[in-house]
Amino acid sequence: MSGASKKLHFVAVHGFGHGAWCWYKIRYLFEALDYKVTCLDLKGSGIDPSDPNTIFTFQDYNKPLIDLLSNLPENEKVILIGHSAGGLSLTYAIHRFAKKIHMAIYVAANMLKLGFVTPQDYKDADPDLSIYGDVTTTTYGLGADQPPTSVIIKEEFQRKILYHLSSKERDLMPTACHESSSRQCTTES
């Protein structure tokens, strides 16, 4: 980005089963360095009130990201950061808004070159957790012959699979953000 007056604008995208809350440490660090940071709750995630079983398309799930990119000023570009399945949302956005994206950073994230195009893409994007046994609760809002509308890792497996390197305090983050009265679990800039 040119010009000393322009702040780099980072847009952080969470993975499945998470929300804007999962970026709180990164957000504070980046803001301390005077960067602009937006942490989104994708539809039905974090504190977004949408029922996940009413979100039937990946386009609908990504609506908050697409709305943000659609409403950027013509000359503004962002740096997208995606973690885990958030990488799929980055790829989705890149194919639609390439001119508004300065860079994309995939942090331990799914990377499908063209996004969801073939049935194999859906298989490649789905992590294999079978070594842990039956760890998810899956809902098929469109019917059993369609892709799931929500997949939740059962609470008793979350620490073992997702948060084994995190502090115990991290376990309170989703609850604290769901109880928040704000639209996003974010800090004020």
C-alpha cells in the first residue's frame, strides 16, 4: 500500500465452529501496531443470531465477508487472514473480489485452488477426525442426501482436538462472546 497515511486493513476470518472472538489476541497485537483490523462473524457463527440450519449455501454463510468487501471504497484493498476452514471463505472471496484484496494469508487453513467446484472439493475440505471416534453432531437441514448445514464438535472433544495448546481461560471465550450484547466480539479502534 502506498502513502504513509493509509493504514493496512486486516480482515480476519474464523473457521467452522468459531467466531470473531478467536482472533482477540491477534486483533490486540495488530491494533497496537496501528493497523486497522476487522474480525467478522460469518453467518450463523460467533454471535451472529442466524440459525445455522437456515443457511443453505456457502454464499449465504459468507455474506458478512462479501458485504464488507462489496462496501469497501473503490481504492481500498484489504489483507485477508483465514484460519482452518476460514481459508475456504478466503478463496471464495478472492475469486469474487480480487481487485479489493492486497494479500491473503492462510493460517493452518484449507486451500482449494478454485473453491468448491467438484464433489471432491467438498471431500478435500472436510478434515478426517475419525481417529477420535464420533466427535461431531451433524445436522442435514436440506436432507440426508445433501451436504450438512451444521457440524459441531462435541464439547467433550473440543479441548482434545481444537484447544489442546490453549489456556483454560480460552474455554470461556465463546460463552463470553455469545453473552455479549454487541454485534461482534471486538475492541473499539
